[in-house]
Amino acid sequence: MVDVDEMEQQHRKLIGLLNRLKDAVNNHESRKDIYRIIDEVISFTGSHFANEEQLMVKSGFPEIDLHRNHHVHLMKEAHRLKEKYDYAGEEMFVEWFNHWYYTNVIAHIQYADKAVEDHIMQGSAKG
Ligand SMILES: [Fe+2]
Ligand SMILES: [Fe+2]
């Protein structure tokens, strides 16, 4: 179950980064620091998605196109985080972030990624 462990570890790291971003905004950290965390979110999300897509190919996950589209959408949103932060201001940004971005990422992990994990586990149970 190395692949599933790896996915879950990456999800924990991603959620940790998102929480760090929220804290940084709530604590009025500098724009430069906020931007730096957003860059980390973008880069880690990108490498995690690429990694997960490889695991989907490797395990023959049937709904890979749908899942990949969801990644593309979340990635687009990640690339808009700076713009949102600049446009909305701290308070509105956190509000939007909690109700939209964070919620969508968590939902993706809980449902879409869970389906991939279940698929990988079924495959390895069959041997
Ligand atoms: Fe995913
Ligand atoms: Fe994931």
C-alpha cells in the first residue's frame, strides 16, 4: 500500500500548506510572505496532481479523464489565488478561501481521491 500511503502523506502536506496560508492571511503577514506561500501551494499542488495522475495510469483507474479535468480546474483556481488576495483584501479572501477553494480541495480529496485509493487497494488485494 505504498502508493496509497504516499497519496495520503501528500494530502496531509497540501492541507497543511492551505492552513498555513489561511493563518498567514489572518495574522496579517506581509504580501511577500503570502505570495511565497501561494507559490508553494501552486508548486506542491502541481507536483502532487502529476504524481497522482501517474498512479491512476499505473493502476488502470477508469475515470482518469474526469479526475484529470478536476485537477486542471483546481490548478486554475490555485493560479488565481494571488489575484483573489489582492482584489478581495484579507478578510474577504479568507472568507472566500474557506468557502470555495479550501472546501473544493477537501471535497476532491474526500471523494475523487478516495475513489482512486479504493481502486488501488482493490487492485493490490487481487494481487
Ligand atoms: Fe486528485
Ligand atoms: Fe490528491
